[in-house]
Amino acid sequence: MAQIPIADFGISIITVHEQFLGSHTYIARTRNAQDLVRGYEFMNKLVANIKTIPVAPFDNTASTLFESFQSQRIKVATMDLRIAAIASSRGLILLTRNHRDFIKVPGLTIEDWTQ
């Protein structure tokens, strides 16, 4: 990854959503002030990091493709299927270690750079 300009990378709004859900869950479950502060620090870092990378939206085109995938009864988790719809609708390569699920999505180009 270090050999490719950071401007060539992005994340989906679904990924942002998942990250905020995770930090929200952590904050909601805190039992002391120190954990509460830690939770909000994590959320603040998340906001700062999101400002540095393009975020691909879930727009009408992605939504239509998502509905098409659902009608095909593709057995992939909802959030992952939304991510697949965003990538497919824009002709993007999806970087993932989750070959098992994303390989089920027709026409989706995936790569795993962790191998």
C-alpha cells in the first residue's frame, strides 16, 4: 500500500457507519468516567481520520444495485452487501480479507493485499 498514493484509496460511508456504531456501542456500555473519555477520544480520532480520506456515498445507483443483489438472494451480510454495491456501482476494486462473502457478489472486483 505504501507504494500507492493515498489519494487512490477511499472508504465507503457504510464503513464509516460501522465505525460510528462501534464507538457508540462502546460509549453506551461504559461503566466509568475513564472508559467514557476513552470512547469519546476514539470517536474524535475517527472523525479526524475520516476527514483525510475520500468517502464513497451510498447513492441512488448503489441503492438500486443493492436491491438487485438482495433480489438475487446473495447470502452476504447487509452492510457488506451495501459496501459491495457502492464498489460495484463505481467500478472500484474492493480491498478485503473477506473473500468468502464478497466472492458471492457478481461483477465485484476484490483484492486481498494481506496475503
